[in-house]
Amino acid sequence: MDYLPLTEQLEDLGKKIVDSAFTVHKTLGPGLLEKVYEVCFCHELKKRNISFLRQVDIPIVYDGIKFEEGLRLDVLVDNSIICELKAVDEMNPVWEAQVLSHLKLTDKRLGYLINFNVKNMGIHRYIN
């Protein structure tokens, strides 16, 4: 399936997200709880005047019925980019599927899976 390229605005915002994540990782290093990284990551976004929402519920529409419970994403940046944050020793493939599903359910184009709990921060970018 062919996709249109991302807009320049989304690409620029993506670079700022990556920079924010690297700043947090460089400052704190690995070994802390996911919630700590989330708070600090959002602080870095705020310093860059980037809007965000934390712990956003994602409704599911199935068979014409809207279900409000079940899914939540960590950070929604500028109402356009999904960021799932982890603080784990090893990445689980189910988290990639989670980001891709969140992109599909929210009709967003760009998402990041960021793992802070490794020596060299792990960041994966997904385009829908």
C-alpha cells in the first residue's frame, strides 16, 4: 500500500520529540520508573512549547458501537503524534503492535515507541 509522505510539520515535530526524549535519557539515564520518564519527557515538550496530553483514553468503534474503555496511550503530542514510553530491559513485539493499533484507531500518521531503560535509548518510529 502506498502512503503519502509525512508533512513537513509532522517531520519537524517528530525531530523535537526525539530531541526531547534524548535530553531526558541523557540527563536521567536508565533504571527509573516509566512514570518518571513520562513526567520529564512532557516537561521537555512543554519547554519547547509543544502541546501534549498524557494518558489519553482511546475509544474503540466496533460493529457501529463506540466502547470507551480498554485502551490508553501514554502521550499524544500536538494532537497528532503518539508516543508510547517504556522503561524495560527488553522490548516486546506486542508493544510495536500496540503503537500500530493506536495509530489505526486514532487515525494518526506518526508514532514513537521509546524505551528509556537501556544504556543507549531505544526509539522506534512508526508511520501509518
